[in-house]
Amino acid sequence: MSDAPTTALLAVNLGTPETPTAPAVRRYLAEFLGDPRVVSIPPLLWKPLLHGLILPLRGGRSAHKYAQVWLPEGSPLAVYTRRLAEAMQRELPHWRVRDAMRYGQPALRPALDALAGEGVERIVVLPLYPQYSTTTTASVEDVVRDWQARHPQVEVRTVHDYADDPRWVAAVADSIRGYWQRNGRGDRLLFSFHGIPQRLADAGDPYPQRCEASARAIAAALELGEGDWQLAYQSRFGRERWLQPYAEPTLWALAEGGAKTLDVACPGFATDCLETLEEVALGFTASVARHGATMRYIPCLNDAPEHALALAALARDA
């Protein structure tokens, strides 16, 4: 009789190119931007535009951005996600803990297949998106639902959201508090979340409410007053209106209003990635300096022990 674990945790992040090169970035973006959950334009209109214009233009530009933040071990998102899974494995010694990506490698469906092939009977799928959105968590749930229909012998539970889970909130707050203890506290703290098109929120996507729940819970844990922090959204794409306020102009306005030191945390991201390291830590810092202030980026939780402990607890609950 085998004593191998029969319960598994599969931590799923968004994804990343395998190398910081234009061909690899184009392959990744084709899968990512080809998901109707991400871009809801009818395929007959979107596919020619995506493959004929957007991928040829964005491939090289994005590859240059990835190259600026690439680690010796690979893409930051992949490296930190793998390390986080390893840290959660230490918290869950009687489980199998693996990582997967919704887009790119290691791919979600083969990861589920591998666990089933190893005799796993129960799988907890943990999308590494603290705040639920139809553009992120729902896409993972689509794949999992389709897979489970083909593998009814495996019990699968998906963690839907943990935007205000007290253990995760405490881990984020402790990381910010620790940064301030080491470096001093800035004049204002900005919580910067990845944006989504406003029309999705208007259609019922609860993402902005979940971001606000996270920000308020973290601010309360830090005992901040209303004037000490602010919420904004980054990473908009295309010309349509996205969730506001936009993060970078918000920082400029704060700098022009007299703030000398601005701290930015990104609690919508479980691990550091292109959007936090290149867009925020490099890009926002440089543009805020041009407006006369200093901006400091507070890293994501990544593979911190407190992060692994909080997420392992979520998996046990599931």
C-alpha cells in the first residue's frame, strides 16, 4: 500500500515568457491575449489584429522590458512562484505542492494531468490572484471545470478569492511595516492594483470592490488614517477607459501637492513580475522623480515564510 500523498495543492500564477526574446514573448502574448476572458472582442475581429499588428509591434518592446528585470534563474514571476510553491510544500509536508501557469509553462492542464497520474485524489487549486476577477480567476476556473468534467474521480476545490483573508492581510501589512522599520515611512502609501476595463466592472465584475476590501483591510492592520493611503490602478492597455484613478498620474499629483517620499505596494500581485518590477519599480520611480519626489517600491510577498504560511492555511480550509 502506497503512503504517497493523495492530496495536492496546485498554485497557479498568470504566466510569463520562457525567455526575454521577441519570439518567446510573442508566443506567450498570443496565448494570453487570445483568451476571451482577457480580451472579449469577437475572435473574427480580434485574431487578425492580434497576429497582424499587436504581436509584431509588442513582441520586441516587451522583450526589452523583460530583459531589464530578468533574473539569472529566469523570469521573476516564474522564479518566485516556484520558490513560493517550495515554501508551501514545507508547510504542507503531507501534500504534494506544485506550481503552474494559466499561460505558458508549466501549463495548467498538464499539471493537473500529472497529479492525477500520480494517484492524487484531491486537488486544491489556488489561483495566485488575491482579488477575484473574471479576467483572471474565472479563466483558471474555466480550465479546471473543463478538466474535472473529464476526470470525475478527482475531487477539485478552487480557492475563489482571498482579498480580505486575515492571514494574508497580516502578511502584507507585516511586510510593509518591516520595510518602514528598515527604511523609514514615506509621506503617503499608494496601493497599486492591476486595472481592468471599466466596462467589465460596469457589467458586474466585482474586482474593484475586492481591491478596495484588500486596501482597507491592510490599511486598518497598519493603523493608517484615511489621509495616509490611497488606492489606484496600473497597467492599462488600449484606448478604452479602465478603472480609475490611474496610478502613475496619481503619484504625480501627490508629488506636485508637496509629498516628498511616496511608498508604493502592489497587493494584487502575489509575486513580483514585469508589472511590478519594470512598470512600477523602474518606470514609476523615474517619472515621479521628474515631478520632484522620491518613490519607493515595497516588494511583493514572493516566497516569504509568512506568505507561504497564509496560503497553506487557505489550502487547508479548502
